[in-house]
Amino acid sequence: MLRYFVCWLVGVGLLVGCESPEPARRITAENYLTAIPDPKTLGETYVSDPDRVLSPSTASSLNARLDSLDRSGRAHIDVVLVRSLGETVPKTAATALFNKWKIGRKDTNNGLLMLLVLDQRRVEFETGYGLEADLPDIICYRIQQRYMLEPAQAGDYDRAVQQGVAAIIRRLRPAAPLARPRLATADDSTKFYLDSLQRSIMAESGLPDADDPLETALPGEDQTYNYAPPEPGLPIGTLTVALLALVLYLVLWYCTTRDLRGRGWLVLLPLGLLLALVVPALQGALATELFFVLIYGLPLLYLHGYFGWQYRRARRPVAPTDRPEAYGQLQTAHQGLAFTAYLFPVGLALYWPCYRRHLAQLRDAPFACPECELPMHKLDNETEKGHLEPGQQAEERIRAIDYDVWECANGHHLRLPYPNPESEASVCPACHHRTFAPGRLRVEQAATTSAAGWGWRIEKCRFCQHEVKTREVIPQLSSPTRSSSSSSSSSSSWSSSSDSSSSGRSTSSGGSSGGGGAGSSW
């Protein structure tokens, strides 16, 4: 019986001993930001290798030397190796991990992330702003091509990472001083420190200690293979000009088509024209200089044609009684366009004085009396009041209509009304004069944060005092307390996350990606 019990214990022990360790969490496109550990959370290390790609000795050696590099203040490098990221593009993952981990110092942005994704056979460098001068994109690409791809193709990821880190440290070494006597400085000690660190890590990786001119291409080296420089951002100048042009085109469209009722679809013309210029410019199919010339020159030509047409219309002879209508049409056609004399001074700076002289001529040029054919003359403002009705005087008083009174030698009078297009007064339904003032709101119950209010919209005639009251609802007020509490909570939340990112002794406390770096496939 004892023998069977001993055999049972031995079997259980063998089963326990042979039990495979718990598999690591599978990294996917959805969880890679949380599944890949931040090296700072792994005992202040610099290598994140959740799939155990590197040998323990290589990881330990890299951590020790990258810690020394970090303490020197020259750069903070984090190395990440994963077997898969799912469908995630390695460049996207590198940027996201860099910004989440805040690699590098906040004041110098001296961080760099080296990411290797085995199933996609891809290596990515992501650099902070502070390292872009020392490690521009082409240099990062050449380091990958010359030192990392060959061992990675052979499956020797230890040597690929070691040689890549060694080449980066070599690049970060200060330039050789000029050959002249001088006192030792802090730069000398930094150079000596980085030199010794570089020789140590290159000896382990097997990389020869020789000068490598990364600034120049080696014979037969392909400078475009697998090198994807960061896509240029949208040109800010072009977008700014396009936005200003959009505003200008819409203003010109509104001011020059306001009298074309039912023709709102014409707005598609300036919008289509603008798109036809902006899209090729953003895609590089249209030279920037030509884009600026067209974006400015087309409305210039359009305005010259528009004002030329209006000038020809205004030069037509009109009867004296038709002068107010012609005057009003001319004013409406030019309303809101006075700024064009400054924006397009060539030609238009001369046109606007001619336009104003023609307006004055429409009102002041003498003409013959329609009844007796004798010449008529315009009365001055004080004299003409005796020939205006009280309602017409009220219209003049509120500047809704300006009347000109003409008189001939036989005592015939002719009143010509010139409506003011900028006046907001309307025709009163009671006295039929243009003295109905815009409505004002008289609040009967103020709106609060818990209920809407209401009041009377009162329109009153300035001549006959006729009133029209319309009930109007006042919208409920929004609560400022809720938004401020929400803002404060989000502010405190951000503050806590910022503090947590800077904990520990690592100098990686707030760096941000500059968008630089490079990627290569093996």
C-alpha cells in the first residue's frame, strides 16, 4: 500500500513539474498599448520584451548600458520586441507607444523608441524632437539597413538590436574637437564616457570600431528600398490662403447675386472653382506660385467684368421719375463691395470714385419739368420740408428714405424718394409709411436654468405709433456649474496622469514624438 502511495506522489510531482507555464497575454491590434509593458514599470529597465525574443544576458546587458546612457543626459532609448501586433501598422504603434510612455525628458525631448515586429519583419525608429538633429530620418534608415537587417534576416535578433543600439550611440558621440590646445571641459568627459560605452557594446555585438560615414551612401546602397519618409503635412500656407479665399468667394457671390432670386444654386460655381484650385495645389499637381496667382487673379477678373457690366447699365439714360429706382439698383449692386478697392487696387481704386460721382449725378443733375418743360432746381434740406408730408418727414428723420424735392419757375414740384438700403425700417401696416421700427423684446418672465421664459416682441411705428405685439419664448439657460465641475474633474484627472508618468528615477518624464524616424523591412 505504501508503495502505491509513493508512486502516486511521484506521478503528481512529475505532472506538476512538467506543467507548462501560463502563456503570455496575446498581443493584438486592440490591446497592444496595454499588453506591451512600459519598460519603466519593469524595475526601471529600457527593454520591453513580453514575448522573450532576446536572451536574458542580452536584455540585461542592454538595460545596463542604456541606463548609463540615460544617466548621461544624452538620450533615453527604449527597445521593444514583439512577435505580432495583429493588423496594426508598426509605425502607428511606435508613435502611440512613444507618446503613451512619454519617452525622453520633457525639457529636451531626447527620447528614441526602437520597435521590432517579427511577424511583419519590420523595424521602426521613433525619435523625439530633441534627437532629430543628430538622428534625422535618413540616418535612422541607414542604421537599420547597414547594421540591423542582415542579422534580423538570419533570426539573430540579439545581434540586430545590439548593433543598432551601438550605431545610435556612435552617432550620438560628440564631434571631434579642433586640434588646438585648450582646457578640458565637460564635453570632453561626455565624449570619453560615450566612447567607452560605445566600445563596450560594440565589442559584445561584434560591430567593428571604425568610422562609418552615415551621411553618405555606400556603393550600391538602395536609398529608397523600404524607406518611407514621413508624409509631408498639408501646407499651412496653402490651407490658410484657401480658407481666406473661401470667405472672399462667398462674400463676392452673395453681394453680386443678391438680386437674383431663386438662384441659390449659383453658390456652387465659386465653391467648385475653389475646389478645382485647392485640390491640385494640395496634391502637388499645381505649382504654389500659380495657385496663388489664380486664387487672387480670378476674382480680380470677375469683379472687373461685374463692375463693367454695372457701369454700362448705369450709363443708360433714365427719366427723372425713374431716377430713384436706378439709384437704388446701383446702390444694391455695389452694397458690401467697397473693400474691393483696397483688396484689388489695380483698376478698382479708380472705379469707385467714378461710381460715387455717377451716384451724385443721378441725384443732382438738373432736368426739365415733366409738366412745363422749364428747368427744375433741387431745394435745400430746410426748404424741402415744407413740401413733404408729416409721414415723409418721419421717414427722413429715421433715415429710412431721403427725399429730394425739385421745383421749376412755374411752381411745379416733384418729390423723388431714395430709400436707404441699410435701414431696417419696414412699411407700417396702418399708415403705410416706411416708419415701422424693428421689434424689441419686452421680457415678461425671465428664463432660468430650470425653466424657459417668455416675452413680447414689440414693433412700433415711429410716425403713427401703431404697435404689433408677438409672443416669443426665451430659451432655458444652461447651467454653468455642471460644465465647470466637469472641467475641474477632467483637469484633476489629467494632472494625476501627468504626475504618474514622471514617477521613478528614470529621466523619461514627458517626452513627445517629433514624428521623425524611419522604418525598414527584412
